[in-house]
Amino acid sequence: MRENNQRSDQVFAVVNYSLLSIILMVMLYPILFVLSASVSNPDLVNTGNVYIWPRGFNTDGYTTVFEYKAVFIGYRNSFIYTFFGTMLNITLTMTAAFALSRRDLYGRNLLTMIMAFTMWFGGGLIPTFMLVNSLGLVNTPYVMIILGAISIWNMIIARTFIQSSIPFELQEAARIDGCNDFRIFFTIIVPLSVPVIAVLVLFYAAGHWNGYFTALIYLNDLNLRPLQIVLREILIQNQTLDMLDIDEAIDIARRARLAQTMKYSLIVVSSVPMLLLYPFVQRFFIKGIMVGSIKG
Amino acid sequence: MSKLIGRRKMKVASLISRRPIDRLKSSWQLYILLLPSLAYVLLFNYQPMYGLQIAFRDYSPGLGILGSKWVGLKHFMRFVSSAQFKIVVGNTLSLNILALVCGFPLPIILALMLNDCGSLKFKKIVQNATYIPHFISMVVLIGMVINFLSPTTGIITKLITFLGGDPQNYLTKPEWFRPIYILSGIWQETGWGSIIYLAALSGVDPDLHEAAQIDGASRLQRIWHINLPGIQSTIITVFILRCGRIMDVGFEKVFLLQNALNLSSSEVISTYVYRVGLLGAQFSYSAMIGFFNSIINFVMILTINSVIKRISTTSLW
């Protein structure tokens, strides 16, 4: 019996490792391919002769990306929207989470319900559009920062974190020492919430950086467009050639030859900021998000 | 997670006895802190709910919301009897149910596999590799899909040719829209979805495994009889939440994969509302479609929650 089990456990381990290795390859291959294609010889990319590793090392794709004015403007706009948007997100999320974490807040259950109800029901696209329009926010950068200023889901994660990871005795002690709630928030709650704040920064920033829906609906000024809208034109709608605003001296043949490689370079350039942010936050995952979402 | 909405009734004893007015006064700073987010929610979440009444009116911008004529269920009848109704609702539901059936079990399986993977280092590598796709934007994901499926140079097309298949232009074929949508979704979200189950698995009591081992249970038996029941309540909670979005198909992804040729299977409620409402300026009609969508979602989450409440101890509220 025991021996039988040992054998079956060994079989299990072998199968498990093999399957996980296959999963690992399936996950990484597309990413590796994009990286390789972005630094390969454009002719080999165009004829489909790059499979895994770069062939005929060449960085012309990146050079072309940086010649693109629309990409630069989109990059700059996305940075601005992401930075200010995330700051607003964190401010609203943490203040609300702190207030609603306090059991002595009169009307706490009602206020929580008012917030939580919006997770299950909403007005939808058209009434929201009419509201944003009547506020005069259409075609302004503010709409990109204000819309979605708080995610109730994230707020509840932060609230749970505060309740379960920061002992209430700390707040009581501070209170006895004459600390008011503002000071408790800034000197106790915020410093001790670093893990959850780090995770929320990643969530919110990725949302701002990667989203294009808000811009699609509310923006049409070319100078306000975020990166994702520019990417959509180039990657999905294939408008590489007709909307190029680079020097005319660069001949059409060269652009056509670089079109593919440039797309891959563009994918890399646009994804790098979030992938760079990720490792910094990753070590907080367990502390921040898991505690927040598991312990009711 | 199961008790998301303030269930703990523990209160600070000294505060209970006081009158409401004193309690309001004593925590005025908390209200100030809450005010910005409350104001945001009231304005940007509740005002549109109020604005939803245009779904029952013939809205014209000149007359305003309250000035427009009340027409009752006219727009609802028009939507239900239109040729688009069956297509749009059918596409939305089948896309979502297929995505749920195919996508829901995978993060659980991945988490169980990772949990029983002996080498911590290998586990970390696989975990992080599977999280990366989650941080790639939808535009980039679909851009990659389009490039990989390119009929001439696409890497997946090459693979299909190599395996003896006959490559086509998959993106323009309605019958390929769903597989592309679902498979790319699996690639992007399986790893990320497994986080919550991994967290739940770390809470499974190791004594149970030890006892089972002494009784001669194999690894698979222990996974089936200890780990799976251990994360059951998490699975149920995630399932209920997912069912509450049975009518929500992510607009961004569908819209990017959509083209004139695959519209018969790719037109879903959210893209239809965008087309008819914003591009076609039929505000009342499309607001009604959006309302219909939200109501079904809302009823769905209430139903699933109450059904599950009856058959198990886990529920949202």
C-alpha cells in the first residue's frame, strides 16, 4: 500500500512538473517572440523567419518608434494621466477605507452599502456619458483622471487590510495621547498600509496605463490621446503608413519594410513601464492583497 | 471575502451608549475623510442611475431629462422585437458562458498544481511568468493576436501549416471569433486568477495532510479530499461574483477583435450600445438596452447567491 502510494506520488510529481513546464513555455513564448522580433532584421521578420531567438540583430524598429510624434505625445499623455489618476485613486481609496474601517463611525453600514451597491448595479454608458458631457469634461484631460477615481472593490480590500492588519489598540492608544483622526490617518494608518498601497498603486496605474475605453468615448483631440489609442491605430487598424508624421525624407519603402518590426518594438516600448513596476510591488502581494481579500 | 459587507458587529463598548448626535460629532473628521469618495460615488455612480429614466422617455437634449416625454416601455418593446435582439443577447450570453466554462476551472487547477510543486524556486518562476500577461494592455494583446494569426507571416499560422493544417484568415471568420477570444483570455488571466486560490491554499491546515499521509493517502487523494474542500468557499465566492457579470463582456476586447466580417458572432450588448447610442445618437433606446443588461446581471447575482446559500454555507451576504 505504502509503496504503491510512493510510486503514484512520483508519477504525480513528474506529470505535475512536466505540465507546469509546458505552461511556463506557453506563457513565455509569445513574450519572447515579440522581444526577439523587435530586435531582428526586418526582412527576416517580414518573411516570418524569426521563431524564438533574434536573428540579424537590428534596432531600426526602435529608432522608427521614437521618430513617431504621435507615439511620443501618447506616451507623455499616458504618463500624466497615470500619475495624477493614480494619486487621486490612492487618496480617495485610503481615506474612504480608513473611515469605513472604524466601527465607531455612525452610519457605517449604510455608507458601506451605498458604496458597495455600485459594484452590482450602475447607470451604464449612455447616462454616464450624458453626465460627463453636462459637466463639460468631454475632451478635457480631467476626464481621464477623474473618471474611475475610486474602485469600490479596491476600497474594500484596503478596508479589510486596515481592519485585520493594523491593531485597533494602536489607534486607541494614539487617541488617549490626544491624537485626532486626521493625525491617526497620516501617522499610523498610511505608514502601516504600505503593502496594500503598493499593490493598489500597481492595480490603478495598470488600469490607467492600459485602458483605452475612457479615451475612446470621451476624447477626440489628437493632442490629448493616451498611448493606447495611438497603439490601436497602429497595431489594430494598421494605419502605419497614412498617418505617419515623420520626416518626408524617409522614404516609403523603408517604412513599409520596417512596419512589422516597428509594431513589435512598439509593443515592447509601451508595455515596459508596467512590467518594470511589477517586480517592485510583487513582494507585497502576499501581505497586501491576500490578507485584504481573504480575511473577510 | 465572504463577508465583504461590514458584518462584524464588534463595537467599542464606550461608544454604544452615546446618543447619535454625540457620535456624529465625535467622528466628524472621519466624515471629512469619507466625503470626497462619497461625493464621487453619488455624482458619478448614482446620478447616472437617476439619468437612467431616459430609457423610459423620448429624450431630446433640448428638453432635458425631466422635460422629455414619458413613453413607458416603448424602447424596451422595440429592442425585444428588433432583429438585433436575438443576435446581440445570444452572442453576449454564449460568449460569456463559454468563457466561464472554459476559463473558470483553469486558475483552480493551476493553483493546485503550483501548491503541490516541490521546488519553491520553480514555483516562483512559473507564478511570475503567468502573472505577466495580466499587465499587458488589451490593445497590445489583440495586436499580438493579429500579428500571430497573420495569414502570411503569423507564427501561429506557420505552426498550423507545419502541422499539416490549412491556414485561413481566422480574424475574419465568425466561427473563429469565440475560440480566439477565449484562448487569448485564458493566456492572459489564468495565472492572475490563481492568486486568490493560492492564498486560500496557504490557509489549509498542514496537520490534515500529515494525518492523511499517516493513513496512507496518496498525493492526488490528498489534493482531492483536503485541498479542494479547503478552498471550496473561495471557489464559490469567486463563482458568484463571476455570475454577476454574466451579461458583461469586456467591451475593450470585443471591440478590438471586431470587424465587419465577424460581426454576426462578435456583436455583443456593450458594443451594440456604443454603436447605436453614441455613434447613432439614439440615447433613450440604447440607455434601455444598457438598463436591460444591468438588470439581468443584478438578478443573476441575487439568484445565484440565494441558490448557493441554500445548498452551502458560503454566500456573499
